[in-house]
Amino acid sequence: MKVNKIIALRLMLSMIMIIGFASCSKKSSSKSASRGTGWDVDSKRVSNAKKQEAGPGLIFVEGGTFTMGKVEDDVMHDWNNTPTQQHVQSFYMDETEVTNFMYREYLDWLKNVFPPTEDIYEHIYEGASPDTLVWRNRLGYNETMTNNYLRHPAYASYPVVGVNWIQAVEFSQWRTDRVNEAILEKKGYLKKNAKTQDVTAEASFSTETYLKAPTMTYGGNEEIVLKGAKGARKSPKAGKDGKVTEQKNVYAQRSSGILLPEYRLPTEAEWEYAAAADVGQREYNIYKGQKKYPWSGSYTRSGKRQSKGDQLANFKQGNGDYGGIAGWSDDGADITNEVKKYPANDFGLYDMAGNVAEWVLDVYRPVIDNESNDFNYFRGNRYTKNKIGSDGKVEIVTLETMKRDTLSNGKVIVRSFPGQIAQVPVDENETYLRQNFDKSNNINYRDGDKQSSKYYNFGNSESDTEKEKDDKKMYNSPKHNVTTDSLGMMVRKYDVSSKRTTLINDEVRVYKGGSWRDRAYWLDPAQRRYFPQDMATDYIGFRCAMSKVGPKAEKRKSARN
């Protein structure tokens, strides 16, 4: 009996010790010790980390390797499509082209915040408005589109045209700010409905301003820019010593993980990769052949039983044939068409061939230089940094310091808006002893700079400092100069030199994909053309992209699947 009592007592003690250890482990797990220092740290941000949410209108495109510039036919023989192996990181892309309705939302916001009737806001609304005169033709009656295409509800879901590359970039930046503004409002970091009721020219929202200097957002109005999500942060209380310590991290930051990266134009590599959508013919880790179009097969008509014979894109069928005969339309459109009228490609993206061609981010050069870089290839980097004022703080753009540019066609646009952080080129403080970049403007690197020109004398020690002459440049293009005088009158100075040899310069941008005006030859995703960045047409539109942060794939994959 005594032995049994002793055994029972030991069992009870063991159970008590197990329960005690369990309770201790629960208490110790309430705070997580850092694996780097052993300190107790707030691990909420790590443990609650979530994958990046797709922004409004975006589709996930998983990155990978592909052959860029490989065309099925090259009847033009223009030597600007040399196949190169490239790798693209995962990103997001607009499901469709930006529509008239989406762009009008941008114009309405500008008109509300910067009323065009006031002289101080001159050029803002007009500078962002599409050029509706692109529809006019010397021997064609197109006034219906000139007057109605942008604003009539019948064209609301049609892709916007008449937008130059600069306007497309400005729209993308505006979209970034509006999307993040809505996110912060939803999370309780901004006053509800401030984005419509309290926004003014002097007090508006900028994502970068909020991240770098949140107290300067909305003109420094603390009633709009709130401290803490959903008002969770209360006024700090005095400690035992009577001192009040201000709380930290009361504003959303990049580390909060709720703000999205910027909307932007896709790079040429991203656009071509997304359009080709070779993922649809993948077998394990190889592609089964090369697509001629964004869909499988070598024909522009559907081979499926339900839609056999239907055109898979909106393009010009032949001379004088933009949409077939009455009662039997080939593609259901003569000019542009509503988005989503044709099947999506294997990434779920619509109209990656036909409808309208699309601006991409790159400056045009005839050759894709994969020897220098084959990862996220892009030509056009101009590195900048935030401008710091005399008080040591970032300098915010005001109505007086807005930057205006006069384009080559005389149109005046605004390039920086009140509330944004002023930008300046990077200098030697950022480039000193770096190997990856050594200056702010990298557009001409290895194709357009002095060292890449045939006139560069490698044996001359003074070659690097010698002033480059116009007739010694690699791309000797015309230089038109349009300015405004003190009375606001336009002064046009055309370049009449007879020594110009090319139209390629740092202001021409790549556009991709065929359009309603193009024959099927241009529907090949690898085809590329260029156009001045400050000019617009009736057949070039655009869509936005967004970089993905975090892992390459949304779901874990292995060699077996």
C-alpha cells in the first residue's frame, strides 16, 4: 500500500511539473526573442506578414526566362529584333488597357483639385488631356471620333488613345497615390472621405511624401493624417517621472506592408513576356515551341468548335478592310473595340495583340544588350533622390515650384505637383566607388554614349573630356527647340540642319503590339517600334504594371509539378 501511495505521489508531482513547464512556455511565447540578438522584440509584423495584395485592375504574372526579340517573320529586315535570353521577375499587369472611363476619372480629379478656370493652375488639366485631334485625317471624315470618343458613354470601355508617353507616366503616378490613399483611409490612417471632401491643390496626398514625411501630407493637417490605425493610438500618458514620451511608429510605413508599390508602365521585357504567355505551352522546365501570337497556333482565327473562324484580335484585315463587310464582320470592330471582347491569353491578359498598340517604359535602341544585363532588362534609368532643404528636411513641391515643361509640339505640361517631394539627380555621394552605376542618367550606356560611338578614340587620353560634337554623336538626330517668351507666346525653333542621320534620340520610346490600324505582322509580341515620347496617335494606348515584392511564385512549386 505504501509503495502504491509513493507511486501515486510521484505521478502527481510529475503532472504538476509538466503543467508548470507548459504554462511557462506559454508565457515565454507571448514575446518572441530575436534570432539575431536574443532580445525580446515585437514579432507581430513578421508573424502576421502576408503576401502582396494585387492592386485594383491587376493580374499576377509569374516571372521566368524567355527568348526576347524572337519574331516568326522579319519582312522589314530592320535589324532591331535580335533574339536574347532574358529573365523577368514576377510582376502584376493591368488585365486590360486603360480605358476612357479610367482616364476620365483622372481628368475629373485634376479638374476638381486644380480648377482650370484659375490662372495659377493653367496647363495642368489641359496638359493631361488626350489629344482628340489624332482622329483627324486629311482625306477622311472622322469628326465623330474627334468629338465623342473620349467622353461619350458608348466609348467608356474602349481603350484611351491620344495619350503620349509622358501623360501615361503621369497617370500611373496619380493612380499610385489614389490607390494608396484609399488603402490608408480604409485602415484608419487617414480621415474618412478626406480624399474627396478635404483635398485641395495645397493639401493633397502623395505616397512618397507620406512615407518620408507623413506630417507634411495634406499640408500638415493632423485632422486628416491620423496617428495610428483606426484611432488605436491614444494620447501618450505621463510616466512615473512625470515625463510624457511620444509614441513611435504611429504612421504607416513600408514595414507595415499595407502600401502597394508604384503603378508604372511595364518595361519592354515585361510586356513582351506577358504578351507571349509561353506558360501556356510549358512542359516541366521547357517551352514546347515558340508562339507567333499571344495565343497558340499560327493563325489569327479561332480553331475551337464553339468559336471556330472568329478573329482572335482587332487588327486591319487588308487594304481597305478594317472590320469585314456589313452583316459579317471579321472581328466586330473597325476602329478600336471594347476591352475584353477577345479571348485572354494564358496569363489572363486581354488585348495583348490588336485593339491598340501600347507604350512601354523603355527608351528605344536598335539592339537589346543582354551582354551587359539579362535580368529585368530596361533601358531608360534616370536615378534621382529627394531634395533636402536648408532646414534638413525633404523639400515639398508647392504651387510656386511646380515644374512645367514645353514639349516639342508646343504643349505645356506639369511634371511635378504640389504635395510631392522634389527630386534632384543623384550625385557623387551616391555614385562614388560604385561598380553598378556611376551617374544619374544611364540611357546611353553602351549604346549612345561616347565610348560606344565609332568616333571614340581609345588611344587618346583626352577623349573622355573632349566636348562631343553633334556630327560625332552615335545618334545624330534633329534638335527642335520650343519655348515660351515672357508674354507666354510660343517660340518655335526647328532644326534645319542637313547633317542629321537618324530619328533616334533619348526622347523616343518603344511601343509594342499591333493595333486596329496594323496588319497581322505587327501582332507578334516580339515586334517593336518607336515613337516620340511627347507625341500621340489614334492607335497607341497603354496599360500599367506593378512590381511584385516577395517570392517569385504565389504557390510553392517543385520539379514534379
